[in-house]
Amino acid sequence: MEENSTPAKRPTIKDIARESGYSKTAVSFAFNDPSRISEKACRQILETAERLGYIPDPMARNFSLRRHLSIGFLLPQVVQFSLQNPYTLQVVLGIGNVCEKYGYTLTLIPPLHKSITEAVRSAAVDGLITMGMQVEMEIVSVMQTRLLPYVTIDGTPDAQMPSVNIDDEQASYEIMRLVLEAGHRNIVLVSLSEDAFASPTKAESVPNKRMRGYIRALSEAGLALDPSQVLVSECTMEDGITIGKTILALENRPTCVVTMSDIVAIGCILACKQAGLSVPDDISIVGFDNIDESSCIIPQLTTVDQPAKEKGRLAAEALFKMINKETLESVHMEIPYRIIRRESLKKL
Amino acid sequence: MEENSTPAKRPTIKDIARESGYSKTAVSFAFNDPSRISEKACRQILETAERLGYIPDPMARNFSLRRHLSIGFLLPQVVQFSLQNPYTLQVVLGIGNVCEKYGYTLTLIPPLHKSITEAVRSAAVDGLITMGMQVEMEIVSVMQTRLLPYVTIDGTPDAQMPSVNIDDEQASYEIMRLVLEAGHRNIVLVSLSEDAFASPTKAESVPNKRMRGYIRALSEAGLALDPSQVLVSECTMEDGITIGKTILALENRPTCVVTMSDIVAIGCILACKQAGLSVPDDISIVGFDNIDESSCIIPQLTTVDQPAKEKGRLAAEALFKMINKETLESVHMEIPYRIIRRESLKKL
DNA sequence: CTCATGAGGAAAACCGGTTTAGTATGAGTG
DNA sequence: CACTCATACTAAACCGGTTTTCCTCATGAG
């Protein structure tokens, strides 16, 4: 207010020190530990600060204290897709609740123009939660070099890689058995495209684990998997619709479509409805995740229930333990899932 | 790797300078502006950095460069509620897309234990987007004192308050006219509770503007508004269900419920379904926002379509203009809305 | 009276980068 | 040959806080 000619500059701790007649140290104490100075000094300093409009620079504080008070969530896809997938959203919610509890903010980190690697190099956070990460990835070594704590959800458990997962292979095996027991033999599988974090060896990626589960059930039933039975989809409803149309156009239309994501499954259902087909009378559809929408849509979706919010919560709690140095070793959490049988799978 | 006995410390620019035989300045140039040094020096420095596992500290860089490379979104409620409301989520998506474009991260800022004021004081961001903010609020003066650019969505336009809005009063007026034209006279209004940012004078808050629109339409039809006709709800589906039950228990059950939020309206619909009542045959329900779910639910919801993602986009674009000092004055954007007439409103 | 103690506060180092100001060297120029 | 200029580099200041170290002085105990 006083200095209205200059382009407006915030007062610093030094200004308050000078103006109040005390030292920088005293000003710092007035804000952080008033017991260290006299009441009179504290009062005068705070009054001066108020008068000059001084608010301690958060960046300078955090820099000095070597902390960010924020944890990062590395978006698996562009913002749009990531948050539009209810499964991912629930994960974010779980993380966010924990952040709230600890008084931290949650930084959403989109893959930058540059690259994900660059995003991780420059991320201003105390720890990072990622989805679908595997040890071989470049960003892992970046996080390690930065000594940045991290936890991955739906990634590959490893000594170097704290993780939160369900038993994807077993869950997939079980739901495929359900499909087979319902009498289906002509089945199309819809896998998920490995997203942003492309990796050389994806043997242990979630889509691969699930695929192994499917295949195991199929081969126990004496069925081999023909590559033409497998399609790949982005994890979006739009892509689910596209895939649905593709499937309906197949000359040998399957009796059941097994997807790795409810949001894709719902896309398929919509495609069927648009084509005038009935689910499950004309074609059965199976999902994965059990998002809220899956119990609302008609027909209700047969799927694997996995507690997304809980995954986020556990990952975040583990991350905070690491940030606070309460944990030294890499923890691996495997949480329960449930097979949910509903209308979209019909007995032949 | 070399120093495995000590508790692991990251090398700093000074270490690289010493180890490579060049100065800190040279190391800085090697990473930021290689043209300023010789190729040989650059090569040696980068090689040393690689060998020692040096990654420039983002915090120190940002501090030195006086920037955060992140913008903040002040959550209007706890994380859980904010992101579970599809309207808010779309706003976040719109903001996120712009952040992505500019290579910024998006920091979600929950109201801290401390207080929202404390959260804003210590937010490590280059600018802030808020919802429902009004000039009188304490956080506004904090942002001004911090010289932190900000834009509010669904807040009160003001010389001090850049904003993105629709014409809430007119939209509400129009949808209420629709209700009245359909013959309804026994109407209950469900307003929204003013959230976290309590304010002394809320004359211009969005709920109040909408209420004015409703009242104008009502009085034009010769109807006065009895306070008992107005209920207040949190902006969550759960609270919508509760409100719905409350309404159904009224002795003089209304023929139409007009809400200020689709998510609340959907809650009411669910409450009606649970009670075995038909919407709209037994009771009509009207919403606001036109979230995606509103066109999926049965009955489809009569509502006001407002472009949530676009609101987020515009707010973020304006904010970046302010951050980059391209705009000096406070901008106010008012964008179009559309009245959407669908099944949930029945003609009497 | 002497000495230990503790309170209150200041000076300076520190966090890890960027940037300004300045130096040494060698090439080009009239 | 003296002068200018560009190149390649360094030292030191700087960003705005926190924290360590140290000084001074008043107080109370022995």
C-alpha cells in the first residue's frame, strides 16, 4: 500500500526484521515458535507483519525445511482419460483422503510434453504414487536417484517396488471359470493397452497377469486361445464402444466378451444397445473393477470387485510411512477381491 | 553407490562442480543452456552428473526461479465429496487439460485441519482456482497479499475477483418457469449449503442468485415463497437421498422438487424409487448442471445444462494469462447455459 | 562476592540452485 | 602494436526462509 509506485513486491522476513527492530531469527520464531522470544517481541513482530502484509513465502520455507507437503500422483494417461475412469478416480479419492488427513496436498502430474521421465525428474513432491509401474522403467531409476519414496498400484511387486495389488491372475481365472461354467465357448477377450509407461519386458504387467489367468481357465477347459480372439482397448468408454462395434462386426460373433475394465465393458454394452442387440440375451459381457456404474447400468455387470479407494488409501498410507522414515523395506500389499455375478452374463 | 555407509545423501551441484573440475555456474549452464559453455565442458559435466547420480533439485530450482510450475485447485469440500460430484470433477478435468497443455501440474488443495486460510497461505502454487468464492472472504485477502493470481468459478464477479459463471439467476428463472408452465404449484426448493468458505454476506453467492431466479418466476406466477418450502442440502448424492426422504415424509407432499444440483436431484430420485414412488408420475424432480448421469438415469432429468469442463478450461486459461502477466485487469466470463427438458418433469 | 544458569535475541551459516558481474585468453582489426 | 571484442569460465551475490552458534545480561545459589 505504501509503495504504490513500484511494481508491487512482497515484503520478506528481512523487511519485517528491519521494520520491527528485531532480527530475522526473532521474526522466524514469532511465526514458528513464539515461546522462544518474549511476548512483547512477538506482539511487535506480528503487528509489523500484519501492517506490511507479510506472509512467509511457502516456497522458501519448504526449501529450507527440505519438504514439499505434497505427494504426487502420476497420471497413467492424459488427465482427461485418467480421471474419467471411475476406477482411477476412486484410487485418487483414496489417496486424497489420506493426504487430507496428513495435511498434505495432492499433486496430479500429467505426462509432460517432454516426457514422463522429465515430469518425474522435476516433480515437486515428497513422494509419488504411480499406477502400473514396473521396475525396468526409466522413471523408477529416476525416483531412486532422487531418493524419492514411491508406491505403485497395479504394478509389479519387487524388492525395489512397494506395491498394492489384488491377485489379478487368480481373479481373472475365477471369472473366466464362471464364463465357462455358463457354457460359453466362443469368447473374445479385450485386453488393455499398456499406457504411457511403455516398458521393454511386460511379463508381469497387470494386463498380462490377467491374461494368464484367463488362459489358465481356458486351457483347463480344453480350450486354446487363438490370437484373433484377443483385442486391445484404451481404458475409456469411447474406446469400449469402438471395440464393441468391432466385435459385433466379426463374422464369427462371440457369445461372450470378457474385458479387463468395466468402463470398456460398459462401452461394449452401449455399442450393443446401439446395434439393437440385447445384453445378455444376444451376447454376454463381463468386466473388471466393479465401478459404481456397473451396478446401475442395465444389465448390471458381472465383474471382479476390487476396492479401488482402498488401494489408494493403502498406497498413500504406505507412502507416508516411507516419507516419515517409519518403514525401511519395500512393502507389498495384496488385498481381497470378489467375483460379482450379475445380469450381464447369461447361462447358455 | 560409492558412499554406502552414510545414510545416503544426494549429490548437489557443488559436488558435480568439484568432481568435474568446473564451477557451479558451468554445471548450471550444462543443464540449462549448454551453448554458454564449450562442448567439452558440457560433456564432462554431464558425464560426471550421470556417474554420481545427480538430478538438479526441483525445489531449489523453482525457488531460485521464483515459480512452482503448478496451479492449485482449492477443493470446495473434503476431497471425497468434491471429486465425487461429477460437476466438480468436470471442472477439474477442464483445468487439468489446460495444465497439461502448459506443462504444469495441478495441485488439489483440501481444506487443511488448520483452516482454508492456512491452506491458502502455504499453498505452493503459481495461481489458484477456487469455486464459489466471494470478495469478502478472508482467503481473498490472503491471495491478494501473496500477490497470487486467482480465478473463481461460480463465485461473485467483482473488480477484485476474476470469474467464470453462467447467468445463474436467469437460468433458474427459466427452469422454474418451465415447472410452473407444467402446472406445478406445490413446489419444494432444495438449496445448497454454503460450503467450507463461510462468508458474512452471501448476497451474491450462486445459491442465492438461483434462489432469486426461482422467486422471480414464482412471484410472476403470483406465488409467494414460504420458508417451509426451502430445504438445504450438501452437494452429495447421500444428502440428496436424505433430503428426498424428508420431502416424501412431508404432510403436504409437493408435486415437484426443484434442486440446485443434479447429484442431489438424483439422490431424490433414488429416495423416491426406494419409497416405491414413480418419478415423474407421483412427483416431478428438476436438477441443475446436466451431469452425464442425468441423461442415463431413468427418468432422464430435466435440468440446466452448464458446461462444467469449459468453465474449468476458461478459468485455467485466464489464470495462465495472469501468471504470465499477459492480463492486468480482472476478467469476467459469462458463458451460455441451456435448459434441458426431459422426462423427470411431468405436465400436470 | 562469585559463579552457574537460563532467557532473549543477534549474527552467520545453510538449503541448492540461478544469475550478475567480472576475469583471463585469444582472435580480429585498423 | 594497441585496441576491441568474443569466448569460456569463475566468484560471489541472490532467492527467503530456518537453524546453529554465540553473546549479553539478569537472576539465584553457594
